[in-house]
Amino acid sequence: MKKKQKEKLMKAFRPSFDNTRQKLFRHLEQTATKLYNLDITASLNPKNHEQLLVVNNTPGTETKPLIVPIDETFVSIIKRVQKQEKAVLEQFTTNLTHEIASYWYVPATEATIASASAPSETAPAQETAAALVDEPATTSQETAEEKAPEVKTAASAESTEKTAVLTTAAFTKAMEEFPKFFVTTAADQILVKEKTAKEDRLLATIGTQKVGEFTIEKALDRKYKLKTEVIPVIEAFANTPLAQR
């Protein structure tokens, strides 16, 4: 079959935008279960179809639903998935899952390490978590949706807030989703590297003594397609309070 004929055939059977969006939502649900054992429901907000509504159905939790704006960046991702671009669906849903989980959930191992290493600094983080979990349940789904906070996607540099909380475990997993990327530690820094045939290539460094301290190396800055997804995650982690990493 000639190349043009093949492309025409693939285009004819390409899933619709709505079907692709639903596919992304279902994959987000599966990724949340796989990475964090979270039982979530992802759907369009019935009050605003330009928003993704994420509800936590995990037993024993009382977290509020989260709202993710379906902005231009989100729409462009859906279109790329629709075109069946390699790895886009997996990378985007993984990054968004880390954002959602870091807001709702702190892994027990991370909480244990934080409390053991800096007990005086962990109190604010514990109070924040308690406020999220222990807040009285709303009387209706409608009230919950009105108060649901917005979560920015990690796929867009413009939408990453400096106040986002990203644990070390979540950050490591996020970096490992990118081809040949891995995370190591050295002295007072966390290093993001890429494994190559000759040697490991340094892509970025994040300070462990001061919030907001990080350096992006030229090797990463030259990765024009990846850096728009990688750098916002690095920035979010660098700006996470030390006690909450």
C-alpha cells in the first residue's frame, strides 16, 4: 500500500475529538489507579463543558472534586492524541495524575521520611493535609463542584503554579516517564539526567537547601518538544516547600 493511500485510510478511521477526549479521561482514571491506587472518575463538568471534573471515589477519603480547565493547551493535547502521536497520551495523563495526586495524597513513605528528618517543619504540611481530608462533606454534589479548586496541567509552562506541591517520589516518577530520563542525588542537589550511549547527560539540577533553586542545562533547553513538558514539572518541584517534598 502506498504511503498516501495509507495516510488517507488512517485519517478516515481516526477517532472523533469527543471520542479521543473520553479515551484520555479513561486513561487518566487507569493511570491514577496504577500509580497511586486512586479510584477517580474523570468527566466533563456538567455545568461547564470547558472543564474536566475529577472526583475521588477512593474508600475512606473525603477530598473535594478538582476542576482542570480544558484550555488551549489541553485541547492541543487531545488533538495530538487524536492524530495518534506516539507517547503523548501516556506522558500527559501521567503528568496530570502526579498533579492530582500531589494535591490529594501524600504517600506514607514520604510522610514518614519528612516527619523523621524535620519534625518541626512538617507541621504546616500535616495541617494542610488535615484541612483537605477532614473538611465536612458538602450537602450536595453541586456545592462541591462550586467550591472545587482548579488544578493546572503540568504540560503547559504557562499553567504551572509556583505553589504546586510535588513530592520527591512523584517528581522521580514524572521524570522517568520521559525516554531515558532518570533522577539521582548528589550532595545538596537533585539531578535530572538522560542516559546516553557514551555517558549520562545532565539536564537539570534542583537545590535541596532552598526553595525555588534550580538550573536548566542547555542539553534540556535544546529539546524543543520535550522541554515544554519537562521544565514546568522541574519548576513545580523546585518551588515545593522542602518539608513537603
